[in-house]
Amino acid sequence: MGLRMKKILSYLRSMRFGILLLVLIALLSVAGSVIPQERELAWYVENYPGAHPTIFFLQLYRVFQSWYFLLLLGLLCVNLTLCSLLRGRSLLGSRERLLSACAGMKNSVPLSGEGLIRLEQHLKSKGCRSAEFGRTRVYYKHLPGAWGSFVTHLSILLTVIVGAMALTLPQVTDMDCLPGESVTLKDPNGGTARFTVSDFRTNDAGGRLDFASRLTVTLPDGRSRLGEISVNHPLSFGPYKVYQQSYGTAGSVTVTNLQNQGSDSFALTDLSFLSMDNQSGVWFVALYPDYLINANGEILPVNTGDPAYPHPVYHVQTVNGEEREDRLLFPGDTVEIGALRFRFDEPLRYPGLRIKVTPSWIEPLLIACFALMIAGLYLLFFLPPVLVRLDDEGYAVGGPKPEGMRLELMDLLNMDKGEAHS
Amino acid sequence: MNLLFFVVFGAYFLAVIAQFSATAFKKEKLARIAWWLFLAAFALHSLFLVLRGVIARRLPLSNQFEFACAFAWGIALLLIVLRDKTKADWLSAAAMPAALLVLTYAALQPREITELMPALRSAWFGIHIGSAVFSYSAFVLAGCAGLRYIRGGKTADPDDRKQRQTDYLIYRLVGFGFLFLTVVILSGAIWAEQAWSAFWTWDPKETWALITWIIYAVYLHLRLRRKMDPAVLAWYVIIAVPVVLFTFAGVNTLLPGLHSYG
């Protein structure tokens, strides 16, 4: 390997480079959190009249997908890989290596015989074990703590990689589905998966507290699973995960053919014309959650945004030949036009489903990375290795993180400041 | 409940006044009174949180008021533990007012008990938000210890044992807070996947939790550099505290997103 390559590798794995990358990622994250992301470009022109050219040039409207942010993440992965390799290599045979390195430390803090006895008793009371190296004795504990830094860095690297897969590989589809109806989705392995909502309920009038759907997922091979989904409780089956994402309210009308008394019910979500001959019938315009009555006694429908729809009002337009009339109707009202009777019912609630297709191995793997990171940090901060060498001359504190033990022993032995520590 | 909250607030206030006077006039007895007042305030504070939890029939961590109360309680708890473990009596002078300030913020928030919204009804609720309480508290206490280091550095030799102990205490507090902040972020990611279908959405609260995490990760790395002056690191943890507070309160107020629960 050439000298230049060595220098480059050395810089890429250096702490200085890692810190630089972290600072740049943090700064870009600040920008990405302050400037709303992924809006229409016109929104930025309107809201950042002076700064929008800079925002567009630097892609600050989509910071987290910009090439330079992804490049920084890539470089961070390189830094973490090299760091992990370096740390991992130094940990091979770490127990013996740590003990012999501690035993071989040159400088000792001088200590009298009485002090050494006190120190030894203290270390034993702390649960330290000992190993003999000739006339030197090494007291030690928490040696697995030496792996903390390696495990932490490796787990961060794995989390970034697997996390990126978890964000990019799944295919997500949002669908509304009325109770009693089904939606279908092309299966990644061919065929069609079906999602049938049999029931939707809200725990309170407005659905603020909770809302849930009962649904059946049917895979292309015919296998099916019935389950209930609510917020925080998705249903997993095959490669699919179905989330209770939102809910909506639709109008409901029962249309009866007065000639043969046959009837059918329809959900009304969008502007639609209910007719048998396309000439006469009812245009459904809108459903309002509430209304006001003005000083003249007129009813004014209002869109309060109240999800409970406390006083629903239908806005329809009846069409009878050339005659057209705008009308406001309440649940229970009926309208007869030609041979059809329209009875407007209480509004229906329906769920908004989010269907995610994801490789089954991603989530367990990512959660394993998370667990590894917590374990690494626990080793790093809560189990720092303790290595203390004792001989006739005095003692020395070794290991990768000797600071805590040095201070503890200084306190124990009540030493003066400026003590020389190895 | 409101009365009990203001009794708690008043008790902390008296403890802070007594501690301030004890520090200003160097009165040991007054410092002891301040500490006992603080312990009494903490006991009442714990009672308040338990009662609120019993009445609400959930952990009292669901909005800014409840989180701020728990945050102040976390600061107080860590201070009590630290004083017991490390005999760091000096920490009280900065940590007591910090707990009071957070509680003052709580007092300015709406205090009514509300039902949990659907997104918060999860087994992760306690782990995610409880970890945030301990993480933020540890960072605030690290900042308080940083103040002590800076103050001590003016009069004492920077290599002396007390300064080294303070520096090490800052490191331990940051390490503790960092571990818990990692739990916050990772448990939040698992929860977000269950609630919103994605582990990470770059929501402002998530982003600022990551920014805070990076800030303390940089501290932990800088501390490994032998040339770094501990006084600079002490300043670093002091300056980092406003970032923690922004992540806690500022983001919800100024950068609305999926975490804007009130």
C-alpha cells in the first residue's frame, strides 16, 4: 500500500474525520428541520421570496434525500467500518492482552505496605479477580466492557445500513375501504392480495380516543387471516403489514325503485350523480358535519372539522328533467324523483388503510442492531474494565478507560494532587 | 391536584432560596435546611406524579405539562442519587434552580388531565418518554456540573483532584444521558414503525433528538482527545443544554410535526 493511500485510509478512519462528518450531518439536519421538506416548489417561492434560489440550488427543500447528505452518510459508514475493523482487531485475545499489558506497565504510584493492603482489600471487596505475573499481581473485573466501543460503533454502522434498507425497500400504498368492501393489491410474487374490511368502529363519537377495523387479508394462494387493526396495532400476514392509518366519513343513501321495490345502498364520498336514466336523479355535492341557523332562519352548513359529525347535513341537487334545485337534507329525509326514492341515512365511517409490503427479515434485523447498540453503550458506560497492577513498589491503573478507577483509588488512598499516574 | 402542584412548586422555590442564601453567605446550616426542604419538595413531587397517574390511569407523561413535571422530578432524583453516591454537595447550587426552572415552564402549560390520543396508546409510551426524562435530566445536570468546573477553574489548578472528579462526573452524566437518549431514539423508531409504518420520518422531533445525540456523541469523542482542555468541554456541555431544552420544548412549539401532542 502506497504512502498516500495509507494517509487517506488513516484520515478516513480518524476520529477527527468522524467528528467532522457528525457536525456536518447535524448542521444539515438543523436546516432540514427548520425548512419544511418536500413541499411543492411554488410553496418555497411564496414563503421564502429572497432565499428560494439558494434553497433550490442547495436542495434544502429535500435535504435528507440530497446527494451531499447521502454522501456524508456514506462517508460516515466508511469511517465507522474502518473504526470497527481497527477496534475489532485490537480486541482479539483481549483478555490476555489486557492483563499482560497491565502487568507490563512501567510506572507505578508509590505506596507503602499498609496502603497496598488497603488497596488490595478494596479491590477484593469490589469483586475484582486477580492474576499473577511473577511478582506482580493484576486485579481485574468487567473485562467484557473493553468490547463496548467496538460493539457500539459496529452497531451504529449496521443500524445506518439496515435502517436505510428499511426506509427504502418497502412499498407503501394508502387506500380507503368502506366497511363490507375490499381493496386489492398486486402481490410481489404474482397474483393479487385482497384486503376486506368487515367492520370499522370508533371508541368515541369523534374517534379521538381510538378507532379500529376488522379486516381479512387474503394472499394470492388463498390463505387468509382475520384480525383487528388500530393505531399502534397493525396486522402482519405474509409480506403485508396493514396499518390503521386514518379514517373518513362518507354520506350514505338508500335508493329504492318504486316500480319493483328493489333497493340498494350507496356510500357517497365524491361528487356523484344518482340516476337510473342519466336524466333525472340526485347529484350528491357534499356532506357537512354541522350547520348554523342565521337570523332569517336559514340553514347554513358549516365545515367545522369536527370528526364526530354532530349534526350532519347533505348538500344535494335534485334534477328532474330541466328542473334543478339545490337542497339541504338531514339523515332520515327522503326525496322522490321519477321512479326512484332516495333516503339519506346517517353518515358512514370508513378506515384509511396503509398497506406495506416489506421483506420479512428487515425488521428483526434492524431491531437486533438496536439491541446491539444498547448493549454496546451499556458495556461502554456502565461496565468500564477495571485493571489494577500491584507490586512491592506501588500500583498502576491500566485498561482502556482507567480514569474512573484512578480517581476512586486516589480518593481511597487520600492522595495529594499532582500524583503521577501511569 | 392544582393545589398540590403549587405546594410542590413553593417547596422547591423555598429550597432554592435557602440554597442560594447558603451559598452566598457560606452558611452550612442553611445549606442543610435547603437540602431537607428539597427532599420534602421531591417527596411531594413524587406524590403529585403518582396521584396524577392514578387519576389519569396512565403514566403522567402525555403532554408538555406532564413531561416538564417528570423532567423536573428526574433532575431532582438524579441530584439526590448523585449527592448520595459522590458526595457532590456543590451540585445543588446549580441543579436545584434547574429543577425549579423546568417546573416553572410546567406551571405555564395547560394542566388539565386529558385522555391519551390513539397514537400514544402503546406499550412503548413509558419506555420512550420515561427514557427521555432521564436522558434530558442527566444532560441538564452535566451542564450544572460544567458550570461548577468553569467556576472552579478560575481559582484552582485545573489538574487538581476536585476538578478531575467534576470533569469525570460530567463524562459519566453525559454517558448516562447518551445511553438513555439512544433508548429514546431506538424505542421511538420501533414505535413509529407500529404507529406510522416507518422507522424514521425526519419529523422535527426525531431530527432534533438525533441532533442532540450527535452533539453529545461529539462531546464523548472530543473527550477522548488528550489535547482537549477540560474547561472547553465544560463549556461544551453548558452550551449543549439549550439544545436539549429546544428538543424538549422548542420543537413542539416552533416546529410542528407528528410529535405535536400539546
